[in-house]
Amino acid sequence: MAYENAIHQWRQGERRLRDAGVQTIGGLASLDDARLRELMHGKVGEELRDRARGIDPRIVSGEPSEAVSMSVEETFERDLHDRGELHDRLRPMAVELAESLRRKEMVARTVTTKLRYPDFSIVTRSQSAAVGFDDAERIATLACTLLDRALDDRPDALRLIGVGVSGFQRHVQLTLLDG
């Protein structure tokens, strides 16, 4: 019920602003206190106007947020048709991503391939594994498989390709060859 009341009050305030000719952030920012109280009752109007004026009392955190994905892409000077050449372009991207994962002591569970066609439409294909990995060859193999799957659906030249990883985990599964 409280949520429905809040929505109803918001819509009334929105209607009053629109009827008063306030249709932009700048228009909201320029309202004085008396006019704002006429149009929007309560704290919401003041908070919205403050934000429109660039005033925000929330604390800005200097801590970087944790990345949820990493990707590398390349735009070509000319459209590329040849799958072999496209695979050759994906492999160094996979190496770069694998090195980045190892530097961050992370593994990824999902590989995504991005394709942009000459008409600027974008297609992505993703595949996830049960356990995380940071192996360049595995990333490249998955990326190439996903590229082939997308090209089977829409065989056309490409203007851009990219590969990304996500589903990060902080631990690495050791193999028998690890010291």
C-alpha cells in the first residue's frame, strides 16, 4: 500500500511539473523553494531539485568496483569474410585476456564472442563452463567455436570481432603439473 501511495504521489507531482512547464532538468533546477513546494510536496521534490543542481549528499567511494567482465575487440579497416583470418584475429585477444586473468589471480567461467556486421548490427554468443579457467587456448577455442556458430546463423562479412570473459572466481584449480 505504501508503495502504491508513493507511486500515486510521484505521478501527481510529475503532472504538476509538466503542467507548470517544467520539462527539463534545467527547469527543475531553476525552481525556487516556494514554487517547488507548490508543485511537489515533501522531500522528494527537494532531493530531485538538488540532484538537478548537481548536489548529492551521498558519499563517493574511492574504491574501484570489482569488474564483472573483461573484453578485447578489434574493428577492421575493411570487412572480413575469411573464417581462418577471423580465428587468427581472435587468438591474440584470448592470450591478452588469459594474461590479464592470471595477473589478477582470477579465473573466468564464461566466454563471449561479439560480432559486428557491416550494417552495424551486433551479435553475441556465450558459453559457460562448470569450473573457471585462465587458459588462452581454451578461451580461443571457445571464442572461435562461438564465432563459427554465429556465422553459421548469419554468414556475412564482419566489421568487428571481440572476445570477453566473465563469471570470475578468485581461485584457480591446480593441475597435476603445477608445482
